[in-house]
Amino acid sequence: MVTLLDIITSKVRVKILDLFFSDVKEMYHVRGIVREIKEEINAVRRELERMENAALLKKEARGNRVYYYLNTDYHFYGDLLSIVCKTTGLGNDIILNKNKIGRLSIVMFSGKFARKKDRKREDSVDILVVGEAALPELTAIIKKEESKRGKEINYTVMSREELEFRKKRRDPFLQEILAGSRVMIIGDEEALVS
């Protein structure tokens, strides 16, 4: 199993990244972070300072507290989001259970879903799965994530042939999915859009 610790050697930094990317809109103060990740306050302060100096985090004073939040303009923000999506939560569960689910060639999260933003009614899907999937296995994994998030996850499963057919027909449903931002969990983005 691949984890963020394979890439980032600081256990505290990994926990902080996981916390911040679990809700990209949230702001945290130091003691709140310490409570959430259960690490020593000095280690948390040290990592927050490093992440702020690297421009990954920004801070804002409110009253007598300093709050930290993700800098969405950070050069590697999208890359880190993709890594966190693959190594934690639903993305990690799908990767770990890939053989049980079936032969998946593509699993894609919409950008809004990956950033945990609310989906508008007209938005098509949160997750696109392409391949031969055992629906009961996939559904069980997604239901587990739905209970964590407290909201329904809208997902679509299609075969590779159906994907190609819909691309050739310029299917509006698929065109809307391809026009939006995305995070690839399994597969190559070029294989999806070409």
C-alpha cells in the first residue's frame, strides 16, 4: 500500500496535509490541529511554519488566534490534491480494493468532489468509473464514504466500449464530464479524453 509517508518523511506533515485536504475550505488554529492529529504542539508549529514558508499554507489572525488554511494558488496544489486523493479516503479504498471491484481502466473524481465542494444539481457526476466493475463491491465502498461525508455520492460506471461510443457520438453527458476539472485516481487522463 502506498501512503504519503512514502513521499513525505515527516509523519506530522503528512497528518497536517491529510487534515487540510480533507476539507480544503476549512481554517484551523494550532490547538485545533493538535487535537485533530494527536501530535505534539511544537512539532505541529514547526511543520506549520515550514508549510507557510513554502507558501502551501496561509495564515490569518482572528482575535487572539492565528488560523491556517490552504493556499490554492500554491504551485503544486493540484498535484498534492491528487496525491492526497489517491492515498487517503475513498481513492485509497478504491485502489486497495481494485482487484475485488473488477478490471478498472479509469477512475476519475470530479474536481468539485476531490475538493469536497458542494455539487450543484446540474453537475453530472462526482465519480466516473470505466471498466468491468462488480457493482456490489464498488457500491459498498462508496456507501462507506457517503456515511463519512453525510451526503450522497453520484457515480457512473461504464464499459470501455460505452465510453468510446459516447465519445464518438459526442454524448452531452460525457462531454460535460470531460469539460470539467478532474483528479485521476486510476488510469491516464489522456486515455480518458482522447
